[in-house]
Amino acid sequence: MKEVSGRELARILEKNGWKLARIRGSHHVYIKEGRIERISIPIHGNKPLKMGLLRHFLKLAGIKKVDLSK
């Protein structure tokens, strides 16, 4: 899987229907209508997210790994 920064993941979430609810410090919190999950993404410049954290976010959001390359 390719490395993805928090900023890139935020764009991917927005393309998949997630909306930015609030920003608290360097964490952007995303919500989606009809879902109880909230996703809090750390945005630290263009620093890539760690693989385990990225996999967790993708699983919560229901996004497949192949969607990252689009």
C-alpha cells in the first residue's frame, strides 16, 4: 500500500461522502450521515500516516485500498 498523508486521506474521505465536522488542533474530525463512527485524522503537514492507522481509518470509512490510487 502506498504512503498517504493525513491531508491526502482527508481529500479521499471527502470524495467518499464524509464531511468535516470540526478541527481541534491538528486533528480534523469527519462524520458521515447515517453512520455513528467519527474519524479523527491527524494532519501534520505532508508527513505520511503510519500503516496501521491508515488501515484502521480505511476500515472505518469503508474504503478499499485500491481506491487510494484514484
